[in-house]
Amino acid sequence: MTISVGLNRLQGISRASLFAGVGLLVLAACERSAEVSVEAPSDDAANHAVGAPPHWGYAGEAGPDNWGGLSEDYAACAIGSAQSPIDLTQPGLASDMALSVDYATGPLEIFNNGHTVQINFAPGSAMNNGEKDYALLQLHFHTPSEHTVDQVRFPLEAHFVHRADDGGLGVIGVLFEEGAHNDALNPVLATLPQEVSAPRKIDSVEFNPSSLLPQDLAAYRYSGSLTTPPCSEGVAWRVAANVQPVSRAQLSALRAVLGDNARPVQPLNHRTLTAPN
Ligand SMILES: [Zn+2]
């Protein structure tokens, strides 16, 4: 399906060979958005056989400035006009929508997809963003934050990715600032996969994702996109206005694995940013 087998594809292959046994997973991670990846790796291997989109990353030739040119499938990254993340500043409207979640506790399922560390969720965790109901699919992290507030970037951002019955995606973003130790991150840091890995369910570690959310879910609201290729638009974004703490040691541990995996902020263009309710 992919016509271009250019430099970036070759880079992907050479990177895969470097990783030897896990090479296929490195490629697999590049075959779809990290934002919505929930299937088993075997599906990725099957996709690879018929031609995978090129490797993408956060620096150099495969970095964010070039995502749109890496594949026709990534065109929205370059030509989209409603992209994420954005700078959260000067909201144009006051919010009239409440955000609520009903997340379940369950065994932690975590993996490193080569772009981020992701936690998958079984059915049963719900979110209502004031417009419709969504099911929680996965949660992952960016260091530093992708969204900024009045052009201030935070050291960490978590994205809670949800899907509605109609297929629409809704994401809650939570910003973290350096401060006190955050106990809610303990299960994640205790099981943090250092290398690219398949999803692993750890029955001995119970996790409820609501522990990472602020108590007050006042949130900025706007319509945006996935922040990773293919940068698909129509994503209902909520970014919590209340920032959570993370200690310096916790940040160091996360950064050591994630590196710099934040897409630069995108222009607001014609969109309306709504203030926290
Ligand atoms: Zn994300």
C-alpha cells in the first residue's frame, strides 16, 4: 500500500535490525497512532506484511516538522487546520459543559510502544465530556507536556484516550508540574517498561486511572487531532485546568524512558477554545 520505500522506511528497517528480536515491534509501533493502538501486536505484524507506513519520531528527518511528508496517510499532520496540541490561552467562550468519569479498578496492563509508555484498559471505564459517553481505551504519557498554558510548557502530560460508540475519539489531558511525590504514579513507575515491549498484564498491580486525575475536572475544551501520525482530526479535547504534582525523581524515571516525545503546539486557526468550567 505504501508507495514510498524511501529513506524513512529504510531507517525503520535498520532500527528494527538493531533491536533484533523486538525489531518488529518497533516497526509495529510506527504503523498506527500511538494514541489509538489497542490491538495485539500480531495484527501489526500482519499489517507490516502488506506495507507499513514509515517510521516517525520526534527528531530529525522523521520528526514532527516532516510527519506530513512521510506518508500520504499522514497528510493531515501538514495540511490539517484543526491540529493538536495547542497553546491554551485566551479562551473565546465560557464553558457550559461538565466533564465526568467513572473509571474501574483493574490489573495494570502496560507496554512501551517505542513512542510512549501506554496503559490499556478493559471495557468498563466510562467518561462523559458533556456531549456524549465514551469508553476509556488507554492512557499514555508525554515528556514534556504537549499542551502549553500561556506558552508555559509543563514537564509531563498524561493523555486518557476514549472512544464513543460512533467511533469518535475524546481525550482528557492532564498536566503535571514538578513538586511533591505523586503516589498515583507508583504503579506505573514500578512497572515501567524500559524497552519496546508487548502489552503485559500484571495481575498483582491494581490500578484505577482516576487516581491520576485532579479532583476538580474543570477543563479547557476544543476540537483537535491526534498528536501523533496520522494526526487525524475530529478529536474532542479536554485539558484539565488543575495541574497535578510529580516529583523530580519520578520525572527523571519517566524521561529516561520516554525521551522528548512532545509535538510542538499547532495554530488555533478558526477554532474556539473554551475556558475551564
Ligand atoms: Zn498523547
